[in-house]
Amino acid sequence: MTTADSFALLAPWLITMAPVGELRRDHAVVVRGERIEAILPAHELATRYPAIATLNLPDQVLLPGLINMHTHSAMTLLRGLADDLPLMTWLHEHIWPAEQRWMGHEYVSDGVRLACLEYLRGGITCFNDSYFFPDVAAEVTRAAGMRAVMGAPVINFPTPWAADMDGYFSRAMELHEQCRNDALIEMSFAPHAPYSVSDAAFVRMRDLAAQHDLRIHLHLLETAGEIADSVGEFGMPPLQRLQQLGLLNEQLIAVHMTAINDADIELLAETGVHVVHCPESNLKLASGFCPVWKLQQAGVNVAVGTDGAASNNDLDLLGELRTATLLAKGVSGDPQAVPAASALAMITINAAQALNMADRIGSIEPGKQADFCSIDLSDPDTQPVHEIFSHLVYATSRQQVRNVWVAGQQLLRDRQPLRLDIDQINQASSKWQQRIGAARA
Amino acid sequence: MTTADSFALLAPWLITMAPVGELRRDHAVVVRGERIEAILPAHELATRYPAIATLNLPDQVLLPGLINMHTHSAMTLLRGLADDLPLMTWLHEHIWPAEQRWMGHEYVSDGVRLACLEYLRGGITCFNDSYFFPDVAAEVTRAAGMRAVMGAPVINFPTPWAADMDGYFSRAMELHEQCRNDALIEMSFAPHAPYSVSDAAFVRMRDLAAQHDLRIHLHLLETAGEIADSVGEFGMPPLQRLQQLGLLNEQLIAVHMTAINDADIELLAETGVHVVHCPESNLKLASGFCPVWKLQQAGVNVAVGTDGAASNNDLDLLGELRTATLLAKGVSGDPQAVPAASALAMITINAAQALNMADRIGSIEPGKQADFCSIDLSDPDTQPVHEIFSHLVYATSRQQVRNVWVAGQQLLRDRQPLRLDIDQINQASSKWQQRIGAARA
């Protein structure tokens, strides 16, 4: 175990998310090694922990580390490469050609490192990734000290990561082996989408996921067009096909879900499928609206992700949550939909549940991992302070994140990353800007 | 004339908005006094202006100062006071009682000063305000060195600003007199909404606006409910009533406009009414969706505003533009709707046109006022840099605004305000936090 000494964090506001909506004034959180040991009123700290090293967080809210539930981290290098285009033009004419040209160890390594820097400075401690070379992404993330679930890609066609279906599965199980005893990195299956993955592959990963207790992280029903295509090719809509294949259960993390009706929502609630909402990517590509409030009212667990920077174009989860919350009100026609405190659950405890990690992360409770971020409300842009949850969801920007810890290790201090080298990351970004630019010219 | 000496600004990227979408690499903008004198390639500066003081803006985009087209600046003190509520509950049970209690010189003065700080640090050089005590707001804004159009309120019921309709009009004309020779502050009429302003008052302001060449800044069709109410009370929908009253022309700035059909859009296009879109406020209050792309395609001039911080809850115009652009794609179902370069027009040149100030502001052209902001793209969150317009609209945050000038005067330097005192403003915000909090407890 990599331990820091024990320490205590003292904050004027503590949001535990246990239960959702709980706000404690002037509390201390005591950390021992990688875990939370205790939560107590500030005035009891000196008596109960007389010798403990204490870090004061004036004007700051301490809350669970944020969890970004859908990412393609390496794609950060393609940020803003092609915008204002339909999904298929964007994919076929811009993103896939660029990936075909650049995909490999150096591209993934530099891209994930840039993404980790953006995540950390935005309060994100854990991300759920789906991309090629997850082994390289895992290595970079480990070095950054962050937590992640790396999705092993599965797709019907050959890529630099694997030549055929057997190749995808053998590389996935190698990744599983590598992550087995890793404290911070887990693996999942990341089949691309129902239209690009065969029945045989779905069945195979279903069995492996059940055997090894793994999540399946899938783009699903991003656009209405997928339904007609699936009926044409498989004789039924994607959701019904997945149901027949035995994929609809609490191991499935279904991303996007804009094209769903009330019967689908009922099916999702019954089967325990987790939904990840990526509002800014869906809006930008005009993919449709995920009915977040209906899903939540039906009892479906909904979390939020930024998607990759090529379609968003940032990895700002706090901003994404704001869009998700505002859009949920607009789409449902109900200004009381997804109120602020419960909104925050979508990037903390709901996300942890979706990842099957709620026993370890997503809330601040004794025994859980010490994953936190602190957000400074002293900025004039968040003055005056009448309501904390409203401020966090509707007014705060990620630039107000001051400190971040993962498993008891501080990774960001007063906005400075402690393990990542900004100059080196900027140099790598410049190199890719030149390379990608030259290839397009 | 308050003149700075002549100076030149040198930037790697210059966005003039003349025409929309123009991007010049490595150019200099020469300022003399309050105006732009010349724009020239950087390498010609030394020959043509050998002795000029030059400020280098490395890694920065220089663009026209941003124009926030719908604000209630003083309401910044109510930021986050009440959220997740229906419009009428929010107004009647929270906002109006707070305003009734606190409205006056000190409240407006402190609130506007806090708003000006937030505007400036977000690249906003000009705002179009609608609130009580616009004379006080004008005084604070003048001292801050900013540009604004102050709306003189007109509403059917008595307030601390005026006791009756004659009072509203006499105070409006006093404000007009005060702003007459002001280089930075103009006035407009700001009738609250069709449901709270009488026919007689509309006719009176129509005539005064025509006589003095003034804009009329009106909340219009914020919700579908207004239509039925207007039919009940006036025998016709609000837009038709305003048409009959002679209000539909290019002097009208119509804010919100979520409840409009294709015939309405045609009428707006024919009459030259300007539309101001406030997407985040509309989403948060679940008011409906303004059909921005349809309006633009019909030839209606559309600008963007943040609305007040009590319903948004920030005054982040760059963020508001991002929401506007993404939402326009989602609502129209067209990912090519409102592409990035034209999006930027909604907070610069379109806004200037709406205010009848396009001869002075909204673009960077010789002879126009020297109102600029510069945005630093060296932040890792906007690396790599493939496309400037995409970055500004989809990836940049207002915290990357580094410098701001209004009428040739620098008001923000490396994010530090030069005329506003942050400590003093924070103290005032704390005072109001205590006061408002104590009254609610």
C-alpha cells in the first residue's frame, strides 16, 4: 500500500453524498493511508486527533472526487479538429482518418496524459474510458495517480489494436490480467455499438463479464437512425436484440440513450441497466435528447460523462453536469426536475454505482477511499453564497477546483498538479498540433 | 475626450468580425484615443508606426469586446437565492419579496459593481440592462469605465423607483437627459412584459422612442402561457397586440421568444425586430426553446444574453454562447446549425446592431471604438489548437480572458481589474449575504 501519513482536512462546507443532499458545516475528514477514517465536527478534532497534520481549506467545499462516466481520453489531441458537422461526416471524413493515421503508443500516451491533466484540474478523480490501447492509457493513468476503468475495445473490423475478434478478446483478457491487482485501474469491456459488434461477440463478452464480474461499457441508441438499421439487419431494435442476447442487466453501462420510449425506460428500470448521459456531445451532433428526468423517476440509475474532446470539446464534468441539469428541466418542461443536490449525485455516487465501485468511491464515508476535490467559493463569480448545492451546479466553474486527492494522495495543490508536468504536456500537444496540422494541409 | 496615448496591440490571432468569420494571423491593431486607427500585418508596424507603444499578446486571440444583450445587473446579489422552482413561485415567493425588502441605492450600487467585475473578467465590455434605479447603475458603470445601455423600467404597479405611470416616464426622461452626452452610457425603455404594461404606456414609449431614437427592451413570449393570458385580456396574442400598437419595428429588442411559430418568425423578419436569446435561463425555468436557427434562416437578427444571476446563475456570456450554439443544433436537429464563426456574431456584431451601435462597436474596424478582449489559448484545456473559432465557442472558458479595453482604456490587465477593487466588492457581497440570509432565517 502506498500510504501518506494520516492527515485531516478541515472545510467550512462538507458534502458527503451519504445521504445525497447532506451538507455539514465546519467538519473535518480524517484520512489514514488510502482510506477515510473518520468524519467529525471541526471543534472535536484537537481532542480526538491531537497530533494529526491538518490542512485547512478556507472558503472551500470538500466533496467526493468527480467521476467522468464516458471518455475517450486519447482523443483530446483531436479537440476542435472538425466541428459543426453531421455525426457520420465527422466520423468518416475527419475522426477515423486521423485515428487511422496516428493511432499507436505515442498518440494514446500523449493524449491520455493531456486528458488526465484536464480531469484533475477539473476535480475529476476517476474516469470510465473507451478507446484503443487501454494498456497504454492504464500506464499513463497509473503514473498520474488517478483512478480509472479502462474499456477494452471490441469492434467488428481490424484496427491497430487487434486484427480480428479473437484478437480483441485475447487483448481484453491480457488487460484484465494486468489490472487484476491494481489498486487504481480496473478493466471493462467496451464494445463500440450494436451496429458494429456481432451477436457472437456480445455473447462471448456477456459470459466473460459474468465470470469475472466486469462492466460492459457500450454506446447505445445515440441516434434514432440506429433503430431502423437494427430492424433491417437483425429484425429487431437494438435494445430488444441486447435483451435476447442476455446483455440487459446491471453490468451494462449504456451511453447516450437519446432514442428511447416509455417502454424502453421500463425495461431499463426492470433490468438494472445504468444510463450515462452526455448532453453536450448529443446536442453538438444533434443526436436527440436523453429523457433524464423520466429515467430517474422510473428508478433508472443515471450518471454523466463528457464524451471525448473531439465531440464536446472539453472534458469539463462540472460544466457537463450543469448542461445536463438545465437540459433535463427544458426537455421535461419541469423546472423542478433534477434539483441541484440530486444532480450532483450523477457525477459522484450514481457513477460509482454504475461502475460497481460504490463500496469504495462516490461518497465521503469512513472506510471508503480518500478521493476528494475541494472547490473554492471565494471567487467574486460565486459571491454572495446563499445556497451551496445551487452554487456548485449552476454557478461554479471548474477553475475553482483547488485541490484533489485520490486514495489519500494529493494530486492537485492550489491548482498545481503534483505528478504531471504541464510544460512537458504542452510540448507534446504542440508536437501533435504541428503533425496533425501538417497532414491536413 | 479621455485619451490614452496611442498604442498598438500585437496578437497571433485577430478576429475582426468584419466580415464575420475573418481570422487574421499576426496582425497589429493601432489605437488612438478611444478609437481604432488602423489594422495592419505585424511586420509592417515598425515601419508605419516606428515610435508607437506596443503591447504583445502572446498566445492570445484579440476580438471585439463581448456584448451581453440581456441583464439585470443588480440581481447578482440574489445569485442562487432560490432555484429548481417554477417561474411564478420563484418570482412571487422569493425574488419579488427580496427585491421589495432590499431595493434601493445601496442594493443597486453594490449589485451592479459586482456584476461589472464579473462582466469584465469574462470579456464583456458592454451590457444591455433592465432594472430599477438605472441612474445608480449608470453611475457605477461609468466609474467602472464600461459601456452599457440602461433600460428605464416601465411597469403597471408602483415600486420604489416610481409610484405611477407618469412617474416611470418622467424618471425615464430624466435618465435620458443624464445619458445624453455620455460617451459610454445610453438609455432605452425597458417595459417589463406585455402582461404587466398597459396599451397606453406602450403607445407613449413608442412615440418617445421614435422621437429620441431609442431602443425598447422587452421580455416577450418567455412562456407559452403568455399567449392564452393575452388572448383572454386583450383579445389577441402579445405579438399581434404589439403590432397593432405599432411596436414591431427595428427599435424593439425582444427577449426570450420561446413561444413563437413560423408565422411569428416571418412577422419578426418583416418588421426588423431583434431577438435576444437567453438559453440557460429558459432551460432552468423550463420556459421552452427559442428557435434560433429558424430565426436566423428567416433573416432575423439574433443576439444572446445571460439574463440576471438570480435565474442563470452566472454572467458568463462565453458559456451562454456555447449553450446557445449547442442547443440550436439540438433543437433544430441539424449539427450544422449556427456554426462557430457565426455563433460569435451573436455576442458581438449582431448585438451591436440590435443596440443601434454597429457604427461604433461589435467589430474591429478603423474608426470604431477600441473595445476589445483578448483570450489566452495557451491553457492545456485548449490544447492543441486546430481551429480558432471552434475553440472560442466550444472549448474556451471565460477564465482565459486576459485583457479588456473599452474606448481605448485598459480595464483588465492579466485578469486584474484596473478600476474595480475586488476586496471592496467582496466585502459588499459578504454584507449582503449576511443581510439577506438573516432576513430569510
